[in-house]
Amino acid sequence: TDKKNRKVHHNKRLQQFLSTKEGLLAAGIVQEFLEFFQLDYTGAVFEPESGMSGKYEGRPALERQIDYDVSDELPLIAAIIKQRCTGGHNVHLNR
Amino acid sequence: TDKKNRKVHHNKRLQQFLSTKEGLLAAGIVQEFLEFFQLDYTGAVFEPESGMSGKYEGRPALERQIDYDVSDELPLIAAIIKQRCTGGHNVHLNR
């Protein structure tokens, strides 16, 4: 069916994304969010639908790639959102 | 069952997370990832299981909150990963 073909086409785009280091990190951070909040049913569908089966690196490996202090009380995505460079926020020197 | 009680307990933690501005943004970025790659089955489970039904703000609103140039070719999570402040990378002034 056309819908199935469309899904295969878009899975191809996702597979290309997952073949990059940044893409695999991004998808891992999404999966870690599901794991962190124990969204088990979602996770059970996400892994096969996304093609992440066997590719999920786990929180410790993802934490190392993020290279930022991550609270155990939060999912990794919360850390990278906080990490954003917002304007001059992170410049501590006076011009 | 104990497992069901545990899931309710953890959904409470997620609901508390979603009641914060940063948490809602984080969950929105996760949902946008699913939407971007047309992971429809995952999305259909994620919305009710996470409690995001009716809370998803959509990509344009999330983009405004991220306040960063986001390529149409990528999910929002890719932009915030790139945005990370890594070490002295974003300091342009000499001490």
C-alpha cells in the first residue's frame, strides 16, 4: 500500500540519521527519556519501529558523550536543554 | 499489582516533570522526534502513556522556545544537541 511504502521511505531517512554519530546520540536520548520515566509500552514499540533495536547504547555511554554534569534526578534530554547557549548567557568576561 | 502501582508512581514523577516549563519542552521535543520521523505507532502509544495528550505544543511553538536556527531537515533534538556549550568553544574573547 502507498502508506506502507511511505513509512518505508521515511524509515530510510531515519536509518540515515541513525548512521551518523549525532543521530544515534539523538535517538539514544529519546530512548533514554522513555526508559527514565518507565514508558515501557512506548519503548516496546519505539525500538522496532525506529530500528534502534540493538543500537541503544544506554545511559552511561550517552552521558559520556554529552560530557556535562547530569543529575540522576533528570532524563538526559533535560541536561542538554539546560546546556543550550542562550545569547551571551555563558560569557563571563567583560568586553 | 505491584508493577501497576509502580507505573502509577512513576507516571506521577512524569506528571510533575510535565508541569514544569522545561519538562514540557523536553517531552515536546521527544514527541516532535516521533512526529518528524513518522513513528506513528510509537506516537500513538506515547501520547496516552506519557500523559502528553492535549499538551503537545507542536513544532513551531517548540522552535520559538528553543530560539535557535533549526533546519527543516532535522528534528528539533538535533538542534539542541548541536547547541550544547562544550568547554570554551563559545568564548570568543581573549583573557
